[in-house]
Amino acid sequence: MATFCDFVIATETAQFAQPEIKLGCFPPVAMITLPQLVGVRTAMDLLLTGRTVPAAEAKSLGLVTRIVPDALLDKAVRDFLAELRALSPAVLKLTGRSLRRRQHADFESDLSKVEQIYLGQLMKTEDAKEGIRAFLEKRPASWRGR
């Protein structure tokens, strides 16, 4: 979800991950948005390993806008919103729209292609079914490569 947000304010103890690979799946939306945020190699690292990264690393990668102490999250969000409210709503809207248009120019087309792979190929593999079954049964998956 963080890959699709305009701003991400995280606490110091927050952690981020795309663990779907551990279930024998991949996250379709993150397949498109994550490489644009962090670059292809870092996206490959996060998507292919499913590793969890702490807030500080997520910020250095471009996933997080600001990091705040855990106890100050509510105040930090209020302060950030006040900062935005002090600006022109019309200009904020147009600037955000222009940036998103540039970043996600082919989002719908790209998502459609990724969903075709996800539903038409991935979810038909034995490994995807096994990964989901293993997760639900709270046991390690037994991968077959099929």
C-alpha cells in the first residue's frame, strides 16, 4: 500500500515488506509501483526475497517520506496536514495530479498485463497453490517448481 501513497509517515519501529514471494505469489500493484519508487534492482531485491526492511532503510530507499518517534506519530501527522493546509489546495491538486500522471503514465495497461500473468499463469502453478495452503495451515511450504 505504501508504494501507492503520496506521503508515508512512519514510526521509528515501523517495518515494510512485500512477503508475497514466500507464499508462492507476487504483489501485482507493487510490481508496477515499486520499481518506479526504488529502482529495478532494489525492487527485485525486495520482491524476490520478501525481506522486511526497517523504517530507516525504507526511507533511504524512497518508500517513506518522514520518520518520527513512535509516541509522536499522531502529532507528526497533524503537523504535516497543517503544513499542507497552509498551501493552495488548487496548486497542490494540480501538482499532485501532474506528478502522478508522469509516474503512472501506463499504470492501467501495465496492471492489466501483470494481472494476466498473475491470474493466467502464476495462480495455475502448483507452487502458488501450495504456498497459500501452507500459509493457511501455518506450516512451511513444500515447493515443487511447478
